[in-house]
Amino acid sequence: MENNLIYWYCLYTRSRHEDAVYQRLTDKKIHTFLPKLEVWSRRKDRRKKIQKALFSGYLFVYENLTHHIWLEILKTLLTKYKQHR
């Protein structure tokens, strides 16, 4: 893992928790990409445009995956998972 090459990595997280994980990773200065799609949401009395993750449960990281960065990603994913158990 200790190389100087930057790659794209796909991370799996719980469905509908992508935004929270994205925010935590970007707060840690980890280059993260979360593609979104604008869709119409139906409520009982109205319709509203909302942004949903294009790939539900997944987001992408573009980094040189050192042990330190990998550990930060794991801590972020596990912390988010433990909070909602």
C-alpha cells in the first residue's frame, strides 16, 4: 500500500448513509467523489426535487492509499456503522 501512485477506490457504506460518510471523509481532507442524481420525490401532498446517490451505498476515493489514509477511511466507515446499529 505504500506506493506513490494515486488510484480510484470504491467504498461500500450503508445505503442512504453516503452523504454522512462523504462529509466525514472530506472533513479529513480525503479526496472523495459522490455522484448524485436529481429525482422527483413524491410526498402525500406535493412533489419535490431531491438529490440521491447515483450508486446507492457506494462512494469513491481518489488517493495514494497509505496505511494512515486507509486507517482513517476504516475508522470513518466503522464509526458510522456503529452509530446506527
